[in-house]
Amino acid sequence: MHLSSVPLKRLEEKRKRLNALRPLPASAVRKLREHFEVEMTYNSNAIEGNSLTLRETFLVLSEGITIKGKPLKDHLEATNHKEALDYLYDLVDHEKNISFSEHLIKSFHQLVTHNIEKEWAGRYRNAPVRITGTTHQPPNALQVPHLMQNLIHWVSQNQKRLHVVELAAILHHQFVHIHPFFDGNGRTARLIMNVLLLQKGFPLAIILKNDRRRYYRVLQEADLGNFKPLVEFVTKAVERSLDIYLNVLTPSAVRKEKPVLLSKAAKFSRYSAKYLNLLVNKGFLEAYKEGRNWVTTREAIERYIAGRKRKREK
């Protein structure tokens, strides 16, 4: 099972463009990391039911403010997640070869839950669990240690066989399928997925709260053995982050067009906004989400048209 060549090739081209800009300006990287820390903390927690808004999450993390009327647990989830992200960045910055292990996974889980589920932070569950909203029944708790050892072995065996985005997406699914902890599995899965991605030079990939329904749907399809929708879903998350980094870090002298909404792009292209949205969802057109809306550029549309023309000529 492999990604289609179009999005994979596009990701590699953008990663090369980002690498060509290195060494990256320290101040710009710091601001991007701060932005991504807040955005991922908000989205990852919100997917699990945290009630803090994006703005409130920023205030909790940057100002240490307590939001009136919001549960203490929601505040703790925000600060815990930031600690886990700080740990992730520290690992990537200072460890040349990160050992992907059960210890690493438990460390992330411990950071995510340490002052919320104190007894079980960093410890596998010892009883059955049910996942709300799905028919999947996680394996018996007695199987968890063995299954996690197998998962670590699988990652090691496939690091050179699969593209890192495929590897990260399937790792994410296999982890939540095992559901090794009582709570915090989703947040831990999204963090360990990013260990693999950041090691290979990609920026932090964020699963957006607005995409929660589709996120659950592609995970359910993976439960049935169809991993392609999940891989494509994670690919778009990775590409969105790459686009944001490139848009900020590319010098203004060589930066091209500013991304626009599909409705505006339709006005200077031969396609309707509805058709552009279809192309985006199929992975044929470069775009990323700003809030709930997809944005793209004139150049991305021109590249799509040129690609279609080359195919017809062949």
C-alpha cells in the first residue's frame, strides 16, 4: 500500500524547498513553534471534548490565566499537552537518533495525563475499555504489553519500507486500535505520530477539530483494513503545515501569490469552487485549511492544469 504519486511527490518537493531555506531564522522558527504548539494543543484536546477555545488555550499557555467557568481538568489538559510538545521538540533538537520505544510512548502519555489520571499516567490499562462512537472493541488488557512490543517491532521493520507519512499514519491507527491506556490514547497517538514526522524534517502535523468527523471515519475504515483514506488524511495535515512554514519562511522577494479561498480562486480559473473543492479532496490540487476553509493559489491551479496537459500528451 502506497500513497498516490501526486501528493507524495508534492510533499517531497515542499520538504526540499523547506530544507533549502536552512538554516532557518531562529526567531521565525520560535514564533512558528509557539503558534503550532497552541494550535495543536487546542485541536488535539478539543477532539477529545476539551471546552477551551483557541483563544482561551493561548491565554492559558502563554499568560497562565484561569478561564472563568471552564473546568480545571481542561486547563490541566492544555498545560500537560504543551509540556509534551516541549518534550517532543527537545528530543528532535538534541537526539540525532530517537529510539522509538515503549518507554518513549509511556513518557508522552505520562506527560499528557500526569496530574489528571495520576495512578495510570504512563501505565498500560489492566481492564477492558470501550470507545464511544465506534463498534471496535479494543483487545483484552492482558494482550496489551505483547501487542505494544509487536507495534514497536513493526515500526522498526517498516521505517525503510514505507514513506514516513504512511508509517506515521498506520502507527497512529495501530496504536489507537490497541488502545493501551485507559485515557489519553488519541492525544498520545497524535504526539508519537509526530515523532516520526519531525525526525524526517517535516513540521508538526495537526489534526484539526473541524475535521473530527472525517478523522473518525478514516480511522474506522482502517479498522476494516483500508488504510488509504487515513494516509491521505494525514498527508493533507502534513502538507498544510509545510505550506504554512513555507509561506512564513520564504523571503518576500521570491514569495509568489498569497493563498485565497476556493470561491475567489474560481473567479480566475476555469473551474467552479465546487469542482476545486473536489480536486482538493482527491489530493489533485494543492491547498490547505485556514479555519474551516480551504485556500489555494493561482500557481497551484496552473500546476494542476499543466499536469493534466502532460498526461493527455502521453
